Amino acid sequence: MITIFNRKELMITRDMDRYANAKDDLKAAGIDFTLGSKGNNFKHATARARTGMPNGTVSYDSGMVYIIYVHEKDYNRAVAAIHRNK
């Protein structure tokens, strides 16, 4: 069981694809993990949509930070798992 007392931060990223790939790699390796996120993505996207960007694009993910935690005993295996396919 992973708790706040025995977990170690494996990854922190703003890239949702990288986050998803890391989760898949950990699942394939049989490593338990917990997830976290910080930010207020919805308000950011709404404000951007309301005000608009000069080039017409809207950024939906620049306000979110995605975090993956693993048990401290699994940290080295987890690092190897997410870098194996790179």
C-alpha cells in the first residue's frame, strides 16, 4: 500500500501524453502507483476561450501539472520501467 509516508515522486510533468505513457509502462511492469495533479485547468481554458488568443488557439493543458508517485522500495524499478521504451 502506498501512503504519504512511504511514497516517492517518480514524475512531474505538464505533458499529458508523457503522463499516460508512464502510467502504461508502470502497469506493464506490475508496479503500483498513485496519481496526483495540481492546477486549475478548467478556469484557465474558460478564460482563454473567453478572451481569445491572437492566433485563434486555446491552451487547455498549460495550467495542469501531473504527478506520479510510487512506493519508495519500487522507485528504481519504476525509473527503469518508464525509460525502457525511450
